[in-house]
Amino acid sequence: GPEFRSPAGVSDHTENMEITVPSEIFIDLPILMVMAHMHYVGVDLKFEIERANPPAGQAASECLIHNPAWDFNWQQFYMFDVPIDQLPTAKAGDKLKLSCRYNNTKSNRFVAQALEDRGMSEPVDVFLGEETLDEMCLAPVGVLVPAALLP
């Protein structure tokens, strides 16, 4: 796939990802919880669903989570506080869209702190990876599956 890189010295870099819910998903999946996940260079994460054929009363698109002032310490699942029949749902053909913005300059307080902690004076290009000084753009989702469908 395309390279995932947040260039050093760039204050407004965006990575976008999109996935279509596969046709093997044959039921509407209620979305119970969503989590935003980035590291120190991240500043804004938005995760949305665009529905292929929304039923009456359901929005064609919906924001599932948006952290416009990302903080590395906010990494937890956020549960929707509504009855199960009011949870947002995803089904085959729906598009899940994830957008992450990055600020890889010393004006980003988390980058400045990470540089100071490592005795570095200037930002470096940051790539996709699992280490804290690498970067990610993830939105894990917890869905409800009817017990009758479980093995």
C-alpha cells in the first residue's frame, strides 16, 4: 500500500483510510464502542461511517468519534450511552472512513517533549509502527453479535 509517513517539520499532514464493510457481513452490526488511537505526532482523528443504503430514520453518514485536539492520554474505548436498538450500525456495503492529522513540528507539545526526552533537537520523519515514536491511525470498534450466530 501507500507509504504512511508524517514528514519532519510539517504542521498539517493528513492520512486517510477507507474500508468497505464486506458482503460476508449479513446482519446490521450494532456498534457499542469506538476508540481513537494515535501517538505523539497526531493532533486530530475523525472516524465516520457512510451508509450505502440507510434505512428510514438513520443518517446516511455519521461521525462515530472525533478527537479534534488529540491527547495521547485519551486512549480508551468510548461507549455509546443509548439503548441497544439506538446504537449506530454498520452493514455490508457501508464505508468506514478514518482521517488522522499530524503536526510533526516542535509547536506540537507532545513532539517537543518526545524530542527533549531523547536529547534530540529537531523532528524527524515519522513512519507507521508500534513504538511510541512511530505513528498510527487506528479506530478499533466493538460490535454486538447476536449469541445465536456464535459457534
